[in-house]
Amino acid sequence: MLTGDDSPTGGPRQAIEEAIGDFDPGFHREREQPVLPLTRAAKRTADIEPFRVMAILARARALEAAGRDIVHMEVGEPDFATPEPIVEAGIAALRAGHTHYTPALGLPALRTALAGYYGERYGVAVDPARVCVTPGASGALLLVMAALFDPGDEVLLADPGYPCNRHFARVVEARGVGVPVGAETAFQLSAELVERHWRPRTRGVLVANPGNPTGTVIAAVELRAIHEVVKARGGWLIVDEIYHELIYGKAEPSAASLGGDVIVINSFSKYFLMTGWRLGWLLAPQSLMPAIDKLAQNLFLSAPTVAQHAALAALTPETRTLLESHKAELRARRDLLLPALRHLGFEVPVAPAGAFYIYAGIDRFGMTSETFAEKLLLEAGVAITPGTDFGTHQAERHVRFAYTTSRERIHEALARIEAALKRLH
């Protein structure tokens, strides 16, 4: 009869465990392993840093709740509303009952429309079968990382650059390798840098054109050279073009024109003003599409259905006219903010050609980027992003301004910054 004796020596329980051990030699080894607390997160989470800008935003909101007036220049989201034709298309989709899953690769009509967009906008023939609609560009980046890279593989990234890119690599047990870049290459990767930093485990290169946080552009001839270097080494070139429609000078060709082996990421968030709709897309070689389809099925089933129907209206000439007016306003904001920041002592050696960011050096002010951002928030009521959100290379010496608020508010921010700098010095 079992007595319930739990003593570590002798008794029926020991006899039972010895018998199990005779049958399964690993039993005792498993019992000897330390028991981990059930609340421990996976180790990869320790390598994924939070967005510092979100902490600044939260603090700014708290100050606003206490009665302070804050000029928001920290978050990369334009202050414009989604254009009315897109909103109406979304409402119509809801009323029509379009609230069920679409195929994992996306609504066929939207995939066809996106392929047509490349033909009309860039003169590039794209097969709709190469298009995958995703939950934002983030969904596209995650799919691409999972489809291309195995554990231990490396992908080259610009430092400074969008921080989530290296984190997407970490999630799939690959490694994002930051390559220090500066004004000499417009804060972008170059063919020479890619060639110099390519290592035995390197499997790909990810560039953003224009870039975040710098707003700088890779010239078409340089992008072709990067492609040739990557192709010669049997790697993958991934080009993030979510700000591509927000290039303010000479129009640049899409990376889709480089050939069907280049993976292109884009989004309805920035130019199309659909941040909260969570919709993006990617172009990939036909050979990769079965793997991407399978991953999409498992990771998120499909992109938001209502957003996909609404996005059909985003690609119409009527909506484009509205979007171009907003683009002109963003350019006017850049042209206001850039010379003013330089006048105040910020260093901007390369003028941003696109997006809605200015990456500014703060050496003159004798503070680290996080200290400077905190003081500007508390002293001037202006919220900006420290450079440490975007990498490690000279990150403490830079901050990012997002000109995503009105020109009136930008004038107010500049006056406050000037006054604060006089007090701090």
C-alpha cells in the first residue's frame, strides 16, 4: 500500500522512481535540471529593445494631462487624416459585409491593383502573383526575414537605421549587423560598404530608401551597384520603400526595376496616410511565394479585410491628387524646419530628400541625445526622439525631428527651442 512517503531516501516513492529510472535512464537527469520560473520570458526578448520614443510620447501625454502644451515632433505619423475616398471605401466594405478572411496573400483585386501601380508609376511590369498584401510593412518585414534567413544568418543594415529591422531578424534567430554610416554616404549603405562588411554568414542586405531617421535617399546608380554586389555573393537584397512616394526632388525609380530577384517592401501607412489601417505589401521572386504564402497563413492568416478594400480607393487618381497636396505640405515643412535648425546650431550635413525626418547633430550643446531630448521636453515642451533609438554609431550625438505637425506648430517649437537653448547655455 502506498503511504505517501515523500522523503528523499527510502520508502515506496523512492522505489517507484528507481523503477521508472530503470525503464527511462533520462528520468533522473530531467529531475536534476533546475526548474525555471513559469514567468520567465524567452531569451530573445532580452535582445529586443523598446522604442525610447514611446516612453517620450507617454511622458509628453502625461505632461499634457497636467496642463502643459507639448509640440509633438517625436512620432513618425503625419497629422493628416486618411483621405475621404479611402474612408468611404472602408465604410462601404463594412456595409457590404466584407468582414471575412481574404486569401493569405491578399485580396486578388488589390494584388492586381498593386501590380498595376508599378506599371503606371514606375514603368515596371509586375506579375500580381509576386505581390503579397501584409499587416503593415512590419508584417512584410517579418515574413521576409522568416522566409529568407536561418538561425545564425546575418543581414547587413545601416546604423543609424530603423531599429525594428534588427529585431525582426532576432525573432527568427538571425542577426542584424549594423554597418556604421555617416554623411560621406548620405547615412546610407553603399556598394563599397556592403562589400567590405560582407562575412561568411552574411545572407542579405536591407536598405531603406528614403531612410529613417535621416530622410536621405540612395541614388539609383548606387542602388544598382549594391544589387550587383549582393547578387555576386548569392545573397538577397531587400529594399524598404515605405517613404518612396515622399521623395521631394527628382523622382527615383523603384527597386522593382532592378529585377525580379529584389524584394521590395512598401506600405499604405506613410504616403497613403493609413497608419492605423495596418496594411502593407511586398514584392518577391515567384520562387519564394509558396513559402511566403505558407508563412502568412500561419503567422496572421491574412491582412485586415476592410483595410484591403479601402486601399483599392487609395490607388485611384482622385485620391492621388489629395495625397500629392499633403506631400507638398510636408515638403514646405521640411523647407521651414531645416534651415531653422541649422541656424540654431544643429548639425545637418546632408539635407533630407524624403520622408519627414531630420537627423540632427547636437555636439554643440554638450549633452547626450537622451538627456537633450528629456531637457527639451521638460524645458521647452517639445517632444523629439533621441538618436539612441536608431542604433549605436554616434547615436548619443544625434536627435531626430519629425515634421509631422503643422507649420504653425513648427514655428512655435522653434521659438521654444531657441529660448530653451539660451537658458541651458
